[in-house]
Amino acid sequence: MRSLDNTGLTRRQVGTRLAAALLVAGALLAPALAPQPAAALVTSGVQSFRIRIGWFGYEPSKIVAAAGRPIVLYVGRGFGCAGGFIMPRLRVERNNTRGAITVRLGSLRPGRYIYSCGMGMITGTLVVR
């Protein structure tokens, strides 16, 4: 194999080293780029969260709430399959194609509750602790 420039490295060696550097950079940056759970706005003991529908899914895609306190979700307007908002475990099925919706969940027991679009392609998680 031919050397690239005057480094003495072949194309394969350069490619291998570049791939290794990208893997290390990805491993170091992953924690900083991971989505952070949303903070609740607590008013009169009710935990409120705003969920926006962005280019890459629900924002936030993870919500952490306290068990034993009422939870309210404000979900933005959706288009296409994001025009349906469901939480199968809680039997929530709502249409948000005409505008934002309010989903009152009441107090929940500890656990993980998945929310998604009507087709299940866009998902998020409500974690109750």
C-alpha cells in the first residue's frame, strides 16, 4: 500500500486511526449530549410539564416526577402521526392536531410510563419516583 504524504501511514492506517479517534470522542461527549430530564413546575402541589414536538421527537423525551403528587402534561400541537398523543399504560388517547392539549394524570405510583405518537414512532418516558 502507498503511504499518504510523508507520514509513512497507509490509507487503511489513517482510516483506522480516524475511526478510533471518532469513537473516543463520541464516548467522551455522549454524557454531555444526552437529553436531560425536564424539571417540574410545581404549583399548589401539582407537577406540570410542557412537552414540545420537535424535529427529533418529544422535547423533553424524559420526564421525572414525584410519586403521590398530581401530574399535568401540556403537550404541543402535533402534525402527521405526532397528531396523536397516547400513554397506553394509563389508557390516554388524545388528538392534538388542532392545538396544544392538557393531560391530567392525577397521582401516579412509582414506575415508567411511555408516551408516544399515535403510531408509536415518536416516544418519551415519564419516570415516577
